[in-house]
Amino acid sequence: MLRGGLAADGRPIAWTHHIVNAARGEYLRWKLAPGTTTFPAAAELGRDDFPAGFIPNLRLSGTTVHSRIPRGQWRAVEDSSNVFVSQTFVDELAHLAGRDPLAFRLDLLGEPREVPYYDTTYHTGRLRAVLEMAAARAAWGTPLPPGRGRGIAGAYANEAYVAEVAEASVDADGKVRVHRVVAAVDCGLVVNRAGAEAQVEGAIAYGLSAALGEEITVEQGMVQQSNFTDYSVLRIDQMPAVEVYFVQGGSVPLGLGEPPLPPIAPAVGNAIFAATGRRIRRLPIRPADLKRA
């Protein structure tokens, strides 16, 4: 659950985020810390994560639930789901404030500076740079064909910075079509450009597949899906045109297997809102939630 508050000038002044989950350490059989009896919920919610760490009144909380269903790590781990939640909610606050979603994010980031992040730091100027690059390359703010919208999302994950702009439309049956994705990436020194581009394109395809159709349901202790006939992965004719741009000048190569994934689902969700006025608050995106009456 998220709640936010805006000041009279439209700037966010309050943010509360309550997460309900089964702790990662529980199903990975991590050893409990001395003096503890359970793994804390919401441990992956960093108080300095963007945008939470840039809002003066912040409350993060969690409720632990226990699951008997064995699960494992998903690509990009906590960022894969938490960035979807935070980056779509930022868009909601921007809309409530009557602000452009890109300008709203840039105002939150403020002047370039280093921010604590777990046992390291990240630089707000680098996150700003990829947001601005993605927007510029995607011609943010220019007209689109009728029925199509743009959405933007950006994140710092696993020591790299990625922002993505998605263009999407929704037909009368609620089916989502993602037409174009523009990604801006700061992963430090790019050693093998073709390999780096493939990592970004693959992460976008993987994230789109999860956002648009992949779902596992359990009934009476049994998983209902058996193969790709009922676990719908992205087909080649659903893949959008993807453009990848790198920030130049990095001195140290950074990881790129996970960072391009978190922004894609919120970018698509925000594009759907721009096209239809309807918010996406759960994944995968279900046509029934968007079907026109």
C-alpha cells in the first residue's frame, strides 16, 4: 500500500509504503541474524531509494507472510517489483500535481550528489542523465498517433543506471501493444557494445514478457500452468522496436544483466495511462482490466 501527499506548490512532502511479502531469506534458507527469530518484511525497501529518499516525510513498513510454496530469485530481485510500484506511483503523484512526469522526477532528484544506498552509494546526477537521455532520444513531449501514449521510468539497480521510455496503445479488447522502447544506460565503461546492447534488449524482452502475460496460479497446492501453451511468453510479433543508448565516459564496467529490467514494466504502465487514462496497479497486465465497455 502506498500513500503520498503534495504541498501547495505540487511538490511531494509525504510518502508511506507498506509491503506485504514472504522474506527472501526464508525461502532461500538464509541463517537468521543473532538474536532474531524471523526475517523482517520489507527489508529490501531502502530508505534512500529513489524517490523515497528524496521526500521529507517518509515511512516504510512491512508485514511478513509465510509461504509453503518454494520460490526462487527472479531477475533483478527486489528491484523487479519494487521499481514498478514506486515508478508508477511517482507518475500518479505527478498527474495529481498537474506536472509533466519527467520534470517531476528531475525536480525530485535535485542537484547532483551522492546518496547512501545499502553498503554503497549512487549518484543522482547519473540517474538524471539517463532520464534526460531517454526522454530526448524518444522525443518526449512531441505528439503521437491517436490512441498511443508515452511513459517513462528510471532506476538505479545493481550499480548501474537505466531509464526507459515506452510507447504503447490499447485496443478495444484491452490488448496492449508496445510499439517502441528507448533505453538510456549508464553501466560505466562499455567493453563489448554488441554484448551490452544484447543484455539490455534481452532484459526488456524478459520484462515485457512478465508484464504482459506471464502468470503462475496455484489451486489446492498445485501450479495450474504446465507449459508455454498456458504460460504466455512474449512472441516475436509482440516485440517492440528497441533503441539502446549508452552514456559515454565511464571508467569502471558495471553489471548489466539486471538493471535494464526494472524500468520496463512501469514505463509501459505509465504509457498505458497516458494513452487511456487508466492506471495499472498489478502485474501481469490483464486485458479484462483495460477492455472498453
